[in-house]
Amino acid sequence: MPIKILMPALSPTMTEGTLAKWLVSEGDDVNSGDVIAEIETDKATMEVEAVEEGKVGKLLVDAGTEGVKVNELIALLLEDGEDSGALDGIADTAPAAPAAEPASAPAAAAPAAAAAPAAPAPASPVAADGGRIFASPLARRMAQQAGLDLAGVTGSGPNGRIVKKDIEAALVGGAAAPAVAPAPAAAPAPTAAPDGFEPAFDFEPANNMRKVIAQRLTESKQTVPHFYLTVDCEIDTLLALRKDLNSRSDDYKISVNDLIIKASGVALRRVPAANASWAGDGIKRYHSADISVAVAIEGGLITPVVRDAGGKGLETISAEMKDLAARARDGKLMPEEYQGGTFSISNLGMFGIKQFDAVINPPQGAIMAVGAGEQRPIVRNGALAVATVMSVTLSVDHRVVDGAVGAEFLAAFKKLIEDPMTMLL
């Protein structure tokens, strides 16, 4: 009996993913523990290992296919002594595999195409000779969105099936729909409305990460009652401490962001009411300050978590953040490394941003936006002076944290940043 390989659930919340790459081919022998595929979730690309040994009998889902449901059949392994005949009837149950058309299908499809040449049915596009064009659902959707006629695309998948990379190659190569189907969608400037026109544009299909970001942050702004508190922190003493610490050893390089993470963790320890989230019918108050730190990566952002940030030393925090950020950019984080934070930090100071308001990342109750440190005039003891000032803005879920609690947290954070030696107390 062939061994079924199913789409794995790589995190507790995963419902679907993208089969980014097959690392085996049909006919290859695999052993338990061999890496056979790469699966792309909304946050990372992860390797999938074979749990049993056998020969790859059939790959049922093309590389690059998006929206593959958890537990969907994606491949079959032949056990020792089995041949391809054992796959009969099993491979046909895979939703992603193209089903054979009855003999009358091309004849039935041709009149439909002739009746509406400018809008062929996306589910079963028809070639110029009347035969069906086999394409993955993702490829059909990408072609439809880009106004690309599949009849002009050569498929590289099994049995000539058109897959994602074929559409991308056609778009890069400038493939256009044939003259028999000059659909308006294929024009360089699609019509936005009957009485107006859109300028020319390039369409980039959203990856899983961007889709999740769009969904979660839209829900956050629509359902979470945000309010914002801003405070200015003088950081000259902090910068001097950082310089002194970094001069003591070449084994570490403490960043301002490392100090901000540490200060946030200590401040949450001192104001535990701010380390909380809304649970639908109550409030979760967390025992540990696990700080999610926004890291920009290709195609979106991810928030690796520094666990118990208030209880760790600066050298440890610095080493962890360097490792987490590097693996985040390579798409190699494990789910437990970017899920489960209790409080978030988003720092755009390195881009020269003075101050901004961040969107809360549910289910967390707050996120702190950090701006650039810059020299500003201040009044100290009744006299005008110059100091390096950093503005931070706390975005708060009012269901969880009231204004007084948010202000208390920012006061504790400001004190730690302006007198950083108190982080050691």
C-alpha cells in the first residue's frame, strides 16, 4: 500500500501553506529523515522530512502551489516491492492533480470559447487547437489577474502542466495574449471604471506573509480600540554607556535597540498591568515579558521573540537578536521563535523617522514605536540646552490597558532609558 505524504501543520495556527519546492523527484529513493520539500508558511520557509522510507511514486502538488490545505495529499511513496500500478486509484484522489477529461470535453469547451473569446473560463482554458490547457489553480489565477492568455504559455510541470514559474517567466518575457482574444485586461492600462482609466502598473501577487499581514492588521485597526501615548527620552547617558560597554570587548556589540528591548522588559516587570492581552471575556496577565521585535524581511516583516527580556543580560539579548534577525531574513525561524510574544517593539529610528504610531499585533495589548535619536533643544534647570532625544509612542488596546497604566509604563521606560544603570537593579 503506497505511503501517503500529507501537507504538514508547521504551527498551531497554520491552515494552509505554499509548497515552495520539491527536493526529490519521482523515482527517487528516500529514507526516514531525508528532507523532501520546502513549505512556505506566512512567516518562514521550513523543511519537511520523510517519516518513512520508500521510492517517490507520484508528486501530486506542483512546486510553487499556494493555498495547499493542511492534511491535503501531496505525494505518494512506494514501499519496497511496489510498482507504479499500486498508485492506481490513489493518485486520482488528490485535489491538486489534473483529472483526465472525458472525450467530449474539448468539443464542449470549444463552443464556449467561441461564444466569448475575450473571457475564456479560468477553470478550463482552451488551446487554439480546441484541447484543454492544464494549469495549476495558482497559475490560472495569476494569468487571469495579469490578463495573460494561457494558450501562449508553455508548461514545465508534469505532462506539460502550467505552473507558477511558467506564468512568472511569461510575464517577465512580455508574453501577450494572441490577437484573437484582445481582452481589455491584457492592455497595459486597464480600465479602472467606465468613466476613467488607471495608469500602467505591474501586478505582484501577494505572498502568504503579505496576505496574513493585510488580514491581521486590518482586523486590528477595525476591532481593537487603539489609543496612543508619546514620550521623549534623553539618551545621551544611554549612548555613553553603550560606547563604554562596546569598548570593553570585541565579543559583542550592544545596539541601542538591545538596550530598548532590555528596558522594555524591565519596565513590564515593574508595571505588570501593561503586560497583558484581551481574551474575549477577560484579560490575560503574563508572568514573563516576552518581547516581539519587528524585523523587516523581503516581502514583509516578522517579529522574532526575545523571551524574558527583563531577566536577560545585554550581551545575551544582543546575541539572540543577531541570530534571530539573521535567520528571519533567511526564512529559517521556527514557529515558536516568532509566536507567543506579549509585547512588541517596532524601531524605525535607523531610517531617520522621528515619531510614528504602530498598529497593535493581536492578541497582544500594546506595541511601542521607537523613533530616531536626534539632537534637540531642551530646557534644563531653567536654561536652554541641547540633548539627544528619542521619541517613543505606545499604541495601546484600551480593552486591556487604561491610560493611567500606559502612562505608568512609559514613565518607567523613560526612567530606565535616561538612567540605564537602573536596569541592573
